[in-house]
Amino acid sequence: MAVAKMKRPHDVKDLKLAEKGRGRIEWAARSMPVLASIQERFRKQKPLKGVRVSACLHVTSETAHLMSTLQAGGADITLCASNPLSTQDDVAAALVEEGISTFAIKGEDRKTYFEHIRAALDHRPQMTMDDGCDLVSALHSDRTELLKNVIGGTEETTTGVIRLRAMERSGALAFPVISVNDALTKHMFDNRYGTGQSTIDGMVRATNRLLAGSVFVVLGYGWCGRGLALRAKGMGADVVVTEIEPLKALEATMDGYRVMTSVEAAKIGDFFCTVTGNTSVLAQEHFERMKDGAIVANSGHFNVEIDIAWLAKNAKKRTVRELVDEYTLKNGRRVAVLGEGRLINLASAEGHPSSVMDMSFANQALSAEYMVKNAKKLEKKVYPVPEEIDKEIARLKLKAMGVKIDRLTPAQEKYLASWEEGT
């Protein structure tokens, strides 16, 4: 490895872990053929040549493949973690050796987390790539002198999009951002199949408890909640769903789940998992009603869905397993909180499977290319991924899977475009 690459600014746990990280990255890449095809084109065309990109993402093997794709396209990248517990330290080391400035250490405290975000902003980005909007928020709050350099950005997840749309409504957003989360090839697959599988994976790894025969409470029935409920049901759990939206509650009922209020569910649940992105979804009124030994986890982006502060003040805490904190309430009952209340699929597991992130990060790469080409024509708003990008990713994924689909015949196209024919 060239010595010059090692001189890039970085803060990772141990550069000696790089070899292990390279193996992990290679393994992930085998299940990411869409991004590989984009990387091959980027290497030839260099659509991001000279563009400084500051990325705040989960530092995983799949993210490393995205960083390599952007780098192949000519981008100058700095990466920091979007969550204190999601970093794979060996991957972070491997990225540094590949010449990508990386600031991420698994388990970093809050102070270090935001120091790493500031380090990413020191790169003076022309484009941001965010997962949760912490980078963009810090840019707009603390580093406003850098805003004039930024042509646009992308956002990966639901929570970040909610924050960005609030910024747009208030007139605070200083540049256009593409909501990768809104792409059908992202949220219908990543959120449903990726979150569904990886959340169950994280909860089982942390606890080694059997789901079959248990009551599993899913708090929120969006795309992530749908996926989680489906996988829990497949593992033999009796799934209960809580919701605030009538249509989603109706859908959950029609899908065969019991739907009730969160307070009612608190009395009967063995496992609880929040997937809503709202503050204090599980709070005092729930904890005091839970059965002894109830297990609580969060699959939302931030650790606000579970009122950890109330537990800390009103219960005695002890760590019984790695990433399992048991709180004994004044009534003697115990509640186990997994992964410090942070997103459990990355806190105690490895996040989404690579084949799902293949589509999500293909959206990131192609949206970055789109932004470079079209930023001057865009307003300071949150935009969806262009439909042509969404369809192209689906086409490439089907091709990689060996799946063929039909095409309309000329007669069918004529029929669908006309109004004359009827019954």
C-alpha cells in the first residue's frame, strides 16, 4: 500500500485491523453487483472528478464499497460514523489504507462522535452524504461559513429526511438534497427486508432468546415495521403492532397481526422493538406495566424512542451481557434494554445484508452523479430520487439475479395509450 495513502487524516481504532477489514469488504462486494457495475462505469467516466464529499454514514463493509465507487468516480472523500455503535473497526482501518479519510471508532462517546463530524466538515465539502442529518445539521448550525461551497447532498434514512423537510419548511435548508430513502428500490427493500432481517439478527445475537411462542411487540408499522413484523412472525412469534395512523393500523390488522395501544401491549409483551423515529415511544407508563424480564430494543436511527433517562433515574442498572443492560424497577420487575437503546441491527449485528444495501447505495452513487450534473437547476429543497434512476437500479438488480420480465407489445402500448376502446 502506498505510503501517501496512509497520510490522509483519520481517527480509527487500529490500523492493524485493515487486513481483516479488506476480507470483510471483499465478502460484501460479492453480493453487490449493481454497485460494481456502477463502479466500473465511474472508473471510466469520472463523473465526480475533483468533487469533495463529506459522508456521515454507518461505517460498514457495504459502505466501504460505496466509498470505493465514489472514489473510482473521482471524488475526494472524507467519512465519519453516523452512529457511535455501528462502526466496524476493521473496515474503518481498511478504508484509511485505501486513501479515504475515516473518522469512526465503535463505541465512541458523544464528544468524540461530534468531533468526528467536525473533522468531516473540515474537508470543506462540495457535497454531503448523510444518514440521519447530523452532518447537515452541524453544517447549518456550526459551520455556516462552509455552506457557500456546497452544491447539494443526499440523505439515506427516514429520520434524516424528516429533519431535512423541517429545515426546508422553515427556510433553513441552504442547498438541494436528494432523499435516497424515498426511492422505491431503497425503502421497499432496504427498510422492509433489510431492517426486518437485521433487527431480528441483532436482538437474537444480543440475547440468545427464542422468539417462537413469545409475544413480540412492533411499535410502528411503516416499511421497517412491516419487515420486522413479517420476520418475527416467521420465527414463530405472536406479533402485536401498535400505531398512531389509522390506515397503517388497518393494514396491520388485515395482515393478520393483533393491533392495540402501546400501553395495552406493554402488559403482555416479551419483546418490544420501536421503529418509529419518535421521542419516548416507550416511557414510564410502559415500563411500569411490563412483565418481569421484558426485552426492549430500538431499530430507529436515534436513541430517543426509549426513555433511557427515566430508567436511569428510577431503576437500578447492571450489565448482564454485552450490549444488554438490565434495569430493576422499584416494583422489583426487570427490563432489559439492548444496545443502549440505539439501533440494534448495527449495535449488536452487522446491519442490512449486502444484497439489499447494493440497491440503497446504488441510489446514493447515482444520486451523487445526478446532483453534480443538475445542482445549478435545483432549488433549496428535498427532492426524490429521479424515477429513471430508480427504474435503472431495479433493471440492473434483476439482470444480476438472472430474472427476465415481459415487455409490452405495440398493440398493448396502443391500447393503454388510447381511450376509444372499452367494453
